[in-house]
Amino acid sequence: MRYFAIISYNGANYCGWQIQQNSQTVEQMVEYALSTILGEKIDVVGAGRTDSGVNAIEYIAHFDASDDTKLLNEPGKVLYKTNAILPGDITISAIYPVHSDAHARFDAIQRRYYYYVHTVHDPFAEKFSYYCKFPLNMDKMNIAAQYMVGKRDFSCFEKLHGSQNGSVCELTHAIWENYTPELSVGERTQYLRFTVSANRFLRNMVRAMVGSLLEVGRGKREPEWILELLEKGTRGDAGQSVPGNPLFLRGIEYPYDYRNDNIIK
């Protein structure tokens, strides 16, 4: 039987989601915990990669279990024991039984990322927000961000040799907004959040997009520069990648509702 697991993690201590040799990853930890509790080798397939240090809230992964006894008869115990094995920076909040053909990665039709920036020296924001020491023109950054919306080749924002399936993505939403953190020492205008949604993302793409948009916000470039990058730019022409810790993957959509009355939580 196949299951979707809803996973949230702080990526600070991991080299991304996907298993790698000689590196600690989130997928590795989840597979170990589920295999230990279910008493069989569990292979987990995630909705996509996240880069080193990047976080996720309600990330989706699927796995198959040949023995469903524990999951169906003792669902609460399975989750409790699995989370007891997992480190404190990873948690599984729910597990759903799904159709045997359901696929966490290939069935996903949209993914959403958030990136957080602050422009005031704030000791409470450093862990999950990027400190930009310069004032930012959010209006210009939003003009520039609109050039990214649509079906385009995003190779100028992709890590070199990062994709095996082409560099075309379809962005449906890209916007900068002010927000107020629960704990803050500055004004609302000094905290910014970038929200971007697309059918797929390339390696390092969001971080390179944000780095380029910040150059526009600082006044180093005009918004039209983003359009030039998309039309004929290379990765070397775009802005630098910003750090991964303020980046959150949150919002993976499917063409069906995988939640049902048999939820395990």
C-alpha cells in the first residue's frame, strides 16, 4: 500500500533533501526512522529536491509498505515512535493512504516557496531571514518579478549542470510583500517576504532569483534587466545566490485530494 507522508524540517543541519554519499540529508533520516518502526526497508520519494540549508513546511513524500498492519491498526503509535527516532529538526505530522499510482513528485502540479529578508539589524530574525544592509525599493522589485511570470527558460538562474530535464518552468505567481514577524525590533516596512509559485523549480533557482531581484531593489539594476537575463543571460550574468536558511518550501499542490477519512495522525 502507498502512503503520502507530510514532513516539515529545518534544513540547517542537512545537505538538502535527497540522499547523497558522505552527506547527511533529510531523506536519509526519514527512511531510517520509517524502516526502523515498520520493520522493513522503506524507500521514500520526495516531491522534489531542496538545496542545502533550505527548509520545508508540509513537504510531501510517498513510500510503500508491504505490511500495513501497524499503519492501519496503530497509526498513532507509528507516528509517535517515528518522530521519537527522528531528530528534533524533522517531524512527520501525518500519513495518508493513497492510490497505488500516486506519486509525490511527478503528480505535483505546483510548488510554492517563500524567502524572507529584513533590512534592520534584528537579533531575532537572523535564523530564518536574510539581512540586507541596504534599503530596498520593493515597487521596483515587484516590477522586475513580473517579468519572471509565465512559461520561460530560467537557465540564467539555474546552478550550472543542475538539470537533466531542461530549464523551462512556468511561474504563476511572484511578489514581494511586507510582513510583521511575531518577534521584531524594526518597522513592518523593514521585513519583506518573496512568494513564488511554479510548476517546477531548477536547482538554486529561487535563491538566484532573489539575489538578482535584490540588485534591482538596491538600485544597482533597473527592473528591465531581469527581462534581459531571461531572454539572453547566463548564470554568470545574474545576481549572486542568497543563503538558503531564509528559504521555505511550503505549498505543494496535486490534481487530486490525497486527504481522506483514513488519515493517520
